Amino acid sequence: MNAKSVPSDLEIARDATPAPIQEIADKLGLDQAAVLPYGRAKAKIDLEYLASLNDRPDGKLVLVTGMTPTPAGEGKTTTTVGLGDALNRMGKKTAICLREPSLGPCFGMKGGAAGGGYAQVIPMEDINLHFTGDFHAIGSAHNLLSAMLDNHIYWGNALGIDSRRISWRRVVDLNDRALRTITGSLGGVANGYPREDHFDITVASEVMAIFCLARDLADLGDRLGNIQVGETRDREPVTARQLEASGSMTALLKDALMPNLVQTLEGNPAFVHGGPFANIAHGCNSVIATRAGMKTADYTITEAGFGSDLGAEKFFDIKCRKAGLAPDAVVLVATIRALKMHGGVARDQLGAEDLGALGDGLTNLTRHIENLQQFGIPVTVALNRFSSDTDAEIALVLKTATENGIDAVECTHWADGGAGTEALAARVVDNIESNPGSFKFLYEDDLPLWEKIETIAKRIYRAADVTAVDRVHQQIKAYQDAGYGDLPICMAKTPLSLSADPKLLGAPDGHEVHIREVRLSAGAGFLVAICGDIMTMPGLPRVPAANNISVNETGQIEGLF
């Protein structure tokens, strides 16, 4: 990203003239009858048509991930878009696969997720707000199950559900800390049985995770039926299938499950579909969208949320495991500004050259490189260049990457679009063709659940010890004994550190990771291990982004970026 005086991301996106979405579909060879337009610039792609492509060979799959994020910015989504545009410039038919943004961050602190500068997907305003309504469908399906659960208890509770052991929460796609813990069903007998309840943000919903891992509509319905909502007084699990809720939930999600097709500023195809957070969920776009890209393009470029300790590890150990994917390469995005913050430089001092702080912060980049190398595929560092970066600072980053046995490439895609990422694209292609690697998981299915948690904490976070109270150990043992021992682990922790403590910057080691709680996501097919103080319902900052968003006199949205 460059600091020179240029239009804002919103102004750049608004100035673009998108091609008709049918023309974008043509670039992937999609049957026009399978393209279901939502206006002029976005469409859904028919699921039956995509299923007919299953016999085609897969294209190459490249993951874009990042160093530990900071307020200085890293540009993971921007790099994903820039890399896709660059590969298309090189004549490689390429599709981009991104997650849909949550309204919580858009109106909170993080902002949208459509890229930035001249490496964006459009229509940016639509994508960052309601888009095609997928998140509303997911939230409605989730809350329908909540309503049917309470309704079952109200009308006699034939399943014998213990209201003290209900684990299914409600959701809303906004940051609303006041809903984290509530008391519901007040107001008398007609309103049901009062009980404590909770809200999560929609992107943390198990329905969202299921939505993004489902192979097709039938698989979606089966997974929804497996959701465990609570227990009986005899400690027997109760599922959505027993509540006869999974059919109606599937009906609400039927159209949403079709992947969304949009385009980059350079007119290249991008699937934007699904949107779980990586700090509290698996952080990857839908399997259906990724497979659509792999069946219609030579290269599919996707991204996973936050740093590689969260998004990338879950992409490999959850998404790839569940979907049978074998990625071909990974790109690790870094900025000198963020590295200097990890080296102790205050945000308002990042414009000054500081090789000492940069050297200290490079331990974070080195740790991410080492972690990614455990998965057996080639790694390339994308150095997302800012105008304030000096030649000496850039040279130090490139030297560090070389010392770790990998390539680092300067990128200027924020200012130059795909042209600013052509060198990175060429390096990624060369790495795949000359050093294909052999993808492997961090742990095997048959490793016990607690040992999987320890493996992630010790090999990725570099913890010296992993702790939990007896109640958590007992719950994990109960899941193990109940036949869930083969599930992968979805760690929920702060994205601001390689540890579970957001204050530990750089590359901490020898620390303790405390598992506060575990939650079974039987439908999604993983066990969530909640670390430290991480919240599954974020709150708004003191000055939320929503304060500055409005609609001007011409009907245009202002302040979204």
C-alpha cells in the first residue's frame, strides 16, 4: 500500500465500470444457463451445473495467508486479488476465492474485506454490506433452530431436554456485547421457560462453518441434522434432526449455497462465498466455491483469515482434510510496517527507518515461515510495499527470507493492480512447477483430541505447556469416548499474537496456552478449543466505523472505507 495522495478504496471501486457478469462467467467457460444474475455485476452459479463438472481435473490451488496482523496493515485480501490478476495477465486462467465480509467488522473496527486500492473485487459496496443475502439466510437458519428448540420445550419437551444443558446459542451479524449473556423467555407463562441464553456473531455460528464445508445440498442437510443443541437429564445428546429442524434450515439455505460470482477491477472472475472468522471459526471460504474455481480455472487463489497460525493451519487441517484438497503452494503476506510494530515501534513512528526494530520484528515472519514449512508445500513471501519503506529495510526482509530457504518478492498491487504482482505470480508458478512439494497435515486423525490440541499449541504457537481445568479435560474425554476422537481441532484464540496472549508480539515461545472451554461442532465435524479470553461475540470499539458511514444526497454510501 502506498501513502501517496490517491483516491480512497471506495472512490477507486466506484470509478470502475464492471463488465456484465455474463462476460466474467465466459472467462471460466461457465454455461450461461447456470449463471443466475443478481443485477448486472454479480450472480450465483447453479449447484447442479457445478456438480456436472466433478469429472474435470483440478487446477492448482494456492493459499494466501499472512503474518500476525497489526493495526499497521498487511493486505492479505489485496494480495490475493493482485496475485489473481497477475496470473491472468500471464495467460494463466485464474479464479479468486474469497470470504464474504461480516457486518460486524464493517461497522466496527476492521473494515470490509474486498481488497484495496487497485486490487479489489467489485461491486465493493454490495460485497461489504448485504451482498446476495447469504449471511441473512445463515443467521435465519441458525435462529430457526434456536426457536424450534425453545418451542419443543414449551410444548411438553418430549425429548426430555435439560434446559440447564442447552449449548445452542443465538446469533446476529453485528458486534453487540450486550447480547453475550442474556436471560430469555421473561414475561410470564405464555413466553416459555426463563433461562440463561447467549448470542454469538453469525460468522462464529456452526451453521456458517457447515455452510462452508458442505460438498452439496444433501451434505448440507445431513450436517445440519447432526448439530448437537444440548443434552437430556441423562446426559444424552439432542440433535437438530431429533427436533425435526434440519429440513427447514436446509430450505432457508438452498439458494445461499450457490456460490457468488463477481469480478476484480481488472475484470477477472472471483467467487466470494461464506465468511467464518478465523479466530473463532475455521476462517475459510466455502468448499463449493473453491471447487468451482479448481474445476474451471488453471489456478485458484484463495485466502484464509488472520495470520497463518489461525487461518492457514485451519485451512490445511480442517478444510483440506474435510474436502480432500491438496494445496500446491502458499503465499505469506508481510509488510515492513507490521514487522516494525512487532519490533516495538509505535504506530505513529512507523514512517521512519528503523532497521533494529525491523530485525526484532522479523522473528514473527520467520516463525510463520517455519510453521508453514511443516505442511510440505512451497512457501513464498509477498512483501506488500508501502511508499515509506526504505531500500535498506526491503533488503533486510529479502535477506531474512533467503536465510530461511524461501523467496520473498516485493509487490505494489495496491497502487499498480496486477502489474505490481507479476513477479510474485511468476515466482509462485515456478515454485509449483519446479518444487511441487508433498502436502501433509500437522496431525493424523487417530491422534487423541487432547494430543491434537497440544500439537497445535506446541508446534504452531510454540507453547511450553497446555493447561485446562478438570471440567474441560472431562468434557474432552467424554467426546473422545463418544466416538468423536477422529475430529480435527478448531482453535479459538486471539489473532494478535502467535500465543494466546494478545500482548505477546514477535515470536513468543515457552508460554502457556490455557484451554478455557471446548465446544463440539458435530455438524461441521470439528471440536472448538477456546483459549484465553477470546470472545465469540465481539464488541464495538470506542469509536466504531459506523459513526462515519452515511448516504449522501445522491444516494451513494460514504465512509465505508
